[in-house]
Amino acid sequence: MIIPIRCISCGRAIAQLWDDYQRRVTEGEDPKKVLDSLGVDSYCCRSHFITHVDVAKDIMKYKR
């Protein structure tokens, strides 16, 4: 639902980069170039960004 604060594999803090990554990718930039410019080099951290699906807005539609 929400991107993890730290990478599950290596422990690097990645959550602060999510908003910038998402904004730039929706503007049409290549995800590889965005991750390179943000300094995300390891495969484990990159996989969090590439495979993450933000469903928080969809879930907030439903109430108990």
C-alpha cells in the first residue's frame, strides 16, 4: 500500500525518494534514468520502486 521506509533487503532509506520518483515518471521520464539520477543503484532498492503499486487511494474509498 505505502512504499516501505527502508529497503527490506539492504536497509537503505528509500521512502523519501518515492514522491520525486512518482512525479517524474508520471511526467513521462524513463524510470531507469530517474532512479539513476536519484542515486538508487542496488537491485533490491530499485525493485521496490518499479514494482510498487499505490493502492491507498483505492482503499480509502471504502468505509467500514
